Amino acid sequence: MGIIKFVNQLFFDYTFRTVLLGALTLGIVSGGLGAFAVLRRQSLLGDAISHAALPGIAIAFLLTGSKSPVVLVLGAAIAGWLGTLVIMSITHHSRIKTDSALGLVLSVFFGLGLVVLTYIQKMPNANQAGLETYLFGQAATLLAKDVLTMGILGVLSLALMLLFWKELKLLTFDAEFGRSLGFPVRMLDLLLITLLVVAIVIGLQTVGVVLMSAMIVAPAAAARQWTDRFGLMVGLAGILGALAGVSGAILSSTIEHLPTGPTIVLMLSGVVFLSLILAPNRGILWRWLREQHQRHQLQMNAILSDLFILAQHHQDASHGHSIKVLRTMSQGHGGVDRSLKALKAKGLVIEQAKDEWILSAKGMEAAQKLAQSNEVDE
């Protein structure tokens, strides 16, 4: 999509503009709040809440007969919040572990939601059509009022997060210390869970119940690879979530019959994959490069040490040492030829004759320092 076409659709295509703004809002809110869940090792909580929200949507429609986004989001929020309370109660009052409680509540609530949804679809009421889109999401059905609702709830959630920033940060990293200081840890826990519920329910129409957990986990998991600072991680998670949301919306509008919700999740998966590979702090590529550099440095140090030991056994400092001897002494280290070339480039060794090497004055000094440091370590 060219920039001119993009600008034209943004201003004159109602559906494209609505979907784009909805995906942008969802990415920012779910990414920022999802960082708390990831750091608290509650990633599966997002999956449980999103699945638990389904019966809330169905029951809200049964009680009101309305498909208003405010009504359905309220029903989803109540059901998701109740599901979370059930999980907390199970883990607190029984010996069932958190992961088992999450799986139990997820399956029970989701099964209930499917039963109620099936019942609604068989009702002689034309108004029930479209509720099944909440399973996998259908961003194309978003209306301006839906995006407005998402925006208002998202801004309120982020505002509460910033208002209680210090308290939520303490809860995330050391809840027991916060309890010892007199902070209402349980209330803060409920507040954070409520914010996560809001972040999840506003995205159900866009990406659906099944895929919504990815919007909570993926941006935060990607951001974690790039930074160790909590505030920067939260902001970066929101940016990455927004980037994936916008790119997914653009891609789905460019390619015919490409669903928006799954495309957004696939874009998020790509962001996570690239972060795992390229992030300088924890990226696989950079870690491999560091390991290779360290291994090469160890090999060069081993050659310096070997040449230093050989030099001590000869009164003649100009006596060259065969590369075959160095290869024998460096069994298990490997890379003798490459290490000698690197040391020669640094001016630490001199090739006196073909395949015969000695330490330079600079190399002798470096080898002595290396030997002294090894003695200290021992």
C-alpha cells in the first residue's frame, strides 16, 4: 500500500479508518497492561479471562436483547472478573495450583459460553446474528461508537495504571515487601486484574476470545528482550502492540479475504520472533556473537600463555616455536592458526620464520599480565 493510498483510505474509507484506530487502541492498551501480567508470571491469566468473558457476552445479550458494545463489554468484563475471582479463590482455599485453576476456569467458562451462544443462535430472533464473531473476532464489524468505547475504557485503564504506578510496580516485583509496608496488596491485585480484564474485553470484537491472550503476552514478551527497565518495557510493549495492530490492519485491508484479528496476531508473532533473534540484551544472534568473541579471546589467551611458557624454557628470546608444538599444547582449544593471525594483527606475536612464532615485546607484557591474573584467580 502506497503512502498516498494509505492517507486516502485513512481519511475517506470509514471501515479502514475504524479498524485501524481500533487495532491501534487495542495494541497500546493490551501491550502496556500485559507487561504486568508477564512479569508477574500470569501470562495464562489473560487466556483464562478472555475465555471466561464469552458467557458474559452471551448472558448480557440474553438479559437485554441488545448488541450494544457497551452492554456486551460490560457483560464480558463482569464474567472475566468473576472468572478471575474464582481462580484466586480456588488457589487460596485449596491445594490446587494456579495453572490447574486457570485451566479449570477457562474450560468451564468457555464451555458455558458456547452452550449459551448455541442456545441464542437457535432463538427465533434475527437480532442474535453476529455474536459468534466474538469467538475469533471480526474487526470489519467495528463501528465508530465501538472504537470510541474502546478508547474511553483504554484511556481510563492507562490513567489508573499511571495513577497507581508505584504501587503496581511494587506489587509486580515484591508483593510481600509491599504488604510489610502496609500497602493493601489484595486491593492492588484486584485493581490490576480489573485493568487486565478491561484490556482484554475491549479487544474481543477485534481479535476474538481465542486469540486475545496473544495481545496480552506477545508485546510484553517482545519488549522484555530489549530492555531491563520496567517503565521502558511497559512503554515499548504498548508501541510494539500498536505497531502490530496497525500493520495487521493495513495488511488485511490490502490482501482480499485476509482476516484482521489473526493477521494482527501473526504480526505480533513476527515481532516476538525478531526480538528473540535481534535484541541486543537477550537476542539469540547477539548472544551467539558474544560467545564466539569470548571463545576466540580464550583461544588467543591460551596461545599467549603457551608461547610465554615456551619462552621461559629458552634463554634465547629469539628462538622460534613451531606451530605444530602450539597445536599440540592447545589440544581442546582449537583455532591455533586463526588465533595466531589475530595476535599478529594486534602486534602481540611475530612470525620469525615460516610456521615459527615468538612473542613480541608487547606480547610478552600481555602474557605476563595474563599469567599474573591467572595466579590471582587461583
